[in-house]
Amino acid sequence: NEVALSVTLRYRVAPTADAVLRVVNEVGADEERIRRLVQATTRSEIRSRMNPLETRNFLEDDVLLPAFSQVRNGIAEKLQRYGIEVSTLTLNAHRFEH
């Protein structure tokens, strides 16, 4: 079985000159390029950190919530090097697909 997740990630470019320069130099000044980087990073972290879970684990908060916290921390760590700060990652919904 596969599980489809709906998430919301809130982020911003860190409010320092160094962070702005890193984003512009490594990602670009275009908001669309920044958004694509954030989306790709988020998808990658979700896949790699949630993949070990079994389907039933998505119904068990004591397993799901720590795994989801690891996802958020992984995203934050990867985006930080580009000068992007993650404020929240919210799991909106999940559904089981066959």
C-alpha cells in the first residue's frame, strides 16, 4: 500500500545579508527557483524518512509524529545551507492508496 500525504511547509529566506546572498548565489533571485528547491527538498525528505514506516504506523501517533519531526528537521537542515529557514511543517492529511 502507498500513503499519500498532504503537507504545508512554511519557510522564508533568513533575514540576514549573508542568507540573502547565499540564496541569490546558490539558488537564484527568482521566487519560483526557491519554491522548486523547497518542494524538491521536502519531497525527498518525506520519501526517505517516511519510507521505513509501515502502513499501520500512519495511524499510530507515537510512531508517526516522531518520524514527521525528523522530516521537518531534515528539511530545515538541508535548506539552512541555502539561507532558508523552516518555521513549520504541518501534516494536513494522509490517505491510503492501493
